[in-house]
Amino acid sequence: METDTEYTVLNRINSPSDVKKLNSSELKTLCDELRQYIINVLSENPGHLASSLGTVELIVALHYLFNVPQDTLIFDVGHQAYAHKVITGRREEFKNIRKLGGLSGFPKRSESKYDCFGTGHASTSISAALAMALADKINGEDNFHIAVIGDGSMTGGMAFEALNHAGSTNANLLVILNDNGISIDKRVGAMSQYFTSITSSHTYNKVKNQIWNALGGNNRQYNKHRTFFRSILLFFKNLFAGQSNFFEALNIRYFGPIDGHDIDGLVQTIEKLKKIQGPKLLHIITKKGKGLTAAENNPTVYHAPGVFDARTGERESKKADNGKPLNFAEVFGRTLVQLADMQNNIVAITPAMLSGSCLNKMNEKYPERTFDVGIAEEHAVTLAAGFAAKGIRPFCCIYSSFMQRGFDQIIHDIALQDLPVTLCLDRAGLVGDDGATHHGVFDIAYLNMIPNLIVSAPKDEVDMRNLMYTSLHCSHPFAVRYPRGSGFISDWNQPFSEITVGKAECIYSGEHTAVLFTGTVGKDAQQAVEELQKEGKNAGLYYFRFIKPLDKDMLEEIFKTYKYIVTVEDGVKTGGFGQSVVSYACQRGYCNEITVMGIDDKFVEQGSIQQLKKLCSIDKDSIKQKIFEKYQ
């Protein structure tokens, strides 16, 4: 990494107030140095690269013009905000971003006063900024409120709900649409096409500026005849753009598109917009991965590229496979293609995670049966329900923590109608350095309560494949949760086998103490039990691949055989697998001593998965110690 002495302007920036002291030339230098600093740090400490490279000039311009946090600045999605973190007093801490005890990869209110709102998921910024603008009016204050939305976030329905509300207010709200033409994968949908064509006419933009200047901008004459003048502008906008403007139809002033990498142009435009009252939207065009050629050419790969060469952008070559297991998502993607080969009524659905969930292979082979709906989890879930109602078998693949956004639709559109949808919860359990906003630790609890829904958690890739296959032979909604990261079995591509729904499995019979687990944390549980076996402590080990329905026959046998029971899961204890076991024991009047191991009632920070498992006491050593205590 380059030494800090090479950053002549960046080294002088310890807070946004230092940005305001710079002249035009220094602002440009700051942008260059800031971009290089982000590249240098992330080349060694992986993070979200391409998105943050595209917002450097915008962030510098905003801190140059506004007084954050008195003026509200909210980023959506949050991984666009790395430059913001660096120039708000966190330059040195930035070197440990996403590490245990380091900076969050997303804006976080408890981390800095400059992070006005936490944004780990998408499409929330306009709602939050609007609320803060309305709060100012209630409190008699007059601050600016800016929502930077982009990287695909505008495809989320919540953004449009907020715009619809904003247009009915006179809130001092500035929405900046960072249009980089992509989210993680290529941006999809009609709104994407609209954003690339809206007011792109050179003639229109020239005439608009002439009319605006002729009418005096935001002077009293304009305000006195505001409706009339806006009608004139809208007429010319429709005339030259060839279409009505969606935003202005919602009563939101629209400006742009402008070059989001022209720092001078950004400063001049936003300075003018500060004088205009009411809700308004500035459309800027940026390049995801700006400043690193490899990232510009392949923004999907460089969204989060891992370790790479800061000069060339070349990613660290992966070691030869040598039989190393694939990650769970990759096995899932390949398995789905195999199932689609077998049945032509299978479709795949994902909300903007085509490559992340490894559905790109399905899309390559069966593009007409693969649906990337953009960042719209609620729509994805109900779309799946609609397919199922017509006899199509949908696999709806959504990251576990993102599936939370479709919770209502799972209940009302799928489970209530008892439709055979396979819900595939990728990134279940602890996900590592993305932190609290992305850990998939709530899915067991929030799915466990829903009638008609089968909830499963495979211990390995082969079991995951068989659960996917089994779901096709089931007439009820069926959830399969699986983790981020590498699997355990190299020879995963084995013939499919249908599994009896609700059936648990005894891996080791034992005495005295039984360990019951669900999901891939069973790997740790099995290692713990096997190490204790060598010490003469023969605990039983039982695998509950189905959390719902539970295998009650197996539980009856366990309660009658063992005095002590330990349950292990990688989800929250409250409402989880272990509590279901405890609940059944109480219903049946058993008095066994049951210890529940899982995630405590608190949010888990970021760190490596192994660090976090140890922190949450669900790693091999913690499980071994808990079992050992029962033998004392």
C-alpha cells in the first residue's frame, strides 16, 4: 500500500470542514487521491470496491456544500459510502473496514455522527430523509436533507412509496439518483430503461436551462407564478424528451442527467438546487468502478473482488482446486440447472442477486425460465406465488437477511394459500464481514411460526441437493436454508434421493448426553462429539434437517434415553430450533435438562465466520466444552 505521505490533499482532510477550505483545483486532487486511497486499502483488505469508486466526486461535492450532520446525508445502498467514511475523520480506521472490531462496511449511526442513518439494505434512504425533513418542519428548523440512491436501489418499491409521499409535501428534500447502469449484476426492468433515456436530449437540456434562467431561477417572480412556469418547463420537457417525466408527475422537480464525475459541474448544479424549495431529484450519471480499468470493464466481479493488485486491478489468482469443495451457492446453482433439465416447469427467481446466488448458469441455459426482478424482494416472493398458482414450480432464491423484507408475502401469498414454492435462503447463519445487516440468523425463527411451511436446514451440499429435489415432490411451501462459503464434500454431484419430510437422523447413539443440531453447524457439533468419544465420553448425536415439522418420534426416543440434551443452531435462540425442542418437552411433561446453543438476543458484529462462531459460542470448542460439562 502507498504511504500516507503521497496523499498531499487527503492528508489534510480530517473532517468535512477541511473539505470546505479547498479550491476547485484541490477538490479535483482530493477526488483523485481519495479514489486511489480506497483502491489501495481494498486491494489488501477486501470490501465493496466498484460502487464506492463511482461516488467519489459526488461525496466530495456534498460535503463541500452541506453541513453534515446538521444537514442530513443518507446513502442507499450503504456500500456507496466509503469515500464519506474516509473524509469524516475515519481515514486511519478505514484500513480495518469490515474486520472484527473495525469500521462497518455500511453507514452506522453508532459509529460516527456523520452517519445519519444506518443503510445496509436497499431502497430506504428516501423514506428516512423525508422523515427527517418533515421533522425539521415540526421542530421549526431549516436544514437540508439529501438521499443518495443508486446501485439498483431505485428498483425497490419502497423508494417509489417514499417518492409518492414526498411529492405531496413541501419538504426540503434532495434525492440524488446515482445512475451507474448496474446494481451488482446488470440492472434490469423498465425503470432501468427509463433512467437511461429520460431527458437525455441535448436540445431539451439546453432549452430547459435557458427557460430557467430567463424566468429568474428561484426569485420571487418564479415563486409567484410557480405553477405556470412549471407548466412551461414540463411542456418543453415532454416536447424534446418525447415522454412525460415520471418524477415531475409525482410533483417532484427533476434535474439532469449530469456527469457525476465532473466535480465542478456537481458543485455548481447542487449549489443552485439548494435555493429551490420542496422535493427535487438530481439525476447523475456515474461509472461503477471509476478509476480502476479492470473494475470499470467488469463491475460485477469488482463489486467485491477480494484481494487484487492496486496498480493493475488483477485479482489474486485462486489456488488450484485440487478437489476442494465448491461453495454452497455454486452447488445450489448447478443443482438447479440439473433439476430444470429434468422438469420444464421449473423457474428461478432472484432480486438482483443473479451472480451472487449463482443463478447465472440457470440464466445462461434457461433465460426464459430465469427472472431477475431487481431489488424487489416482496415482488419476488409474490411472483413465485403466482407462478405456483399456475402449476409452475418456482425456486425463489433470496439472501436470508433480505428475505425478511418478503415476510408478509411469505405468509399471505404463499403459506396462507398453501402454494408449493421452494424458498431458497442463501447466506443463512453468520455471513462474516458484512456484519449485522446481513447475518442470516433470524430465518429459522421467523419461518418457524408460519403454518403450512416446511423449514429445512441441510448439514452439507448433498443434503441440500436432496432437499431441493424433495421440495419438487411436496405440495406445500418448502424452505431450504444454506450458508455462505465453501462446502464440505468434493463429490457433491451424487444421484438425487427423496427425503421423508419431517424425519431426523441418528448419527451416533450414545449415553448420558445427546447433541441435537440443525444445519451446517453440525460439522462443528460432530467434530466435538467425535473428539469426546476418544476421551471415553460417548454423547449421542442427532441431525434434525427439518426444523418444521420436528421428528416427534425421534424426540420421544431421545427424551427417554438421555438425561442431558444440548441443541445447536446458527440462528437466534428466541423462536429457533432449540426452543421448539424445549417447547415439545414441556408439552409432553419431560424434565430433561436442555441447553440451547445459538445466537443470543443481540445483533452480531462483523468479523470472519470462524471468529463470530467463537464469539457466539457455537464453534467446535464451545460445543465440546458444553458437552463436557454435562459429564462432570
